[in-house]
Amino acid sequence: DVSRLLPSGNPQDVEQAVRNTVAAAAPGGGFCLASSSEIHNAIPVENALIMYRAAHKYGAYPRPRLS
């Protein structure tokens, strides 16, 4: 969410959102995690990095158990 979560969320919120998104969308493979189409100037670098790191942590195949 480039309008609220990434610009003003805390790192824990960003990581949890990535984790929830991967858990919901990843079964069966073929999903692509993204902010939308951009990382704009209002998004703190830390939040962008948290999103990318969490994607690597939770989005790798075979998928880790998230529950």
C-alpha cells in the first residue's frame, strides 16, 4: 500500500503485511509481491527495505510454514 502502509507504517506493520500477503497469495506459486508499480519519495527507505527483506524471508519456495 503506497498510500498509507509504506509511507507511514512502522517496520513491524510492513513485515506483517508482507507475511499476510504471502500466506494468502502464494499457495500454488506464480505470485509476484510488489508495492504497486512504484516506491515513491514519501516511502522511507527503511520500509522499502523491510518489504523486500520480508519478501525474501516469507516468499521463498518451498514456502515456510506461516501459521
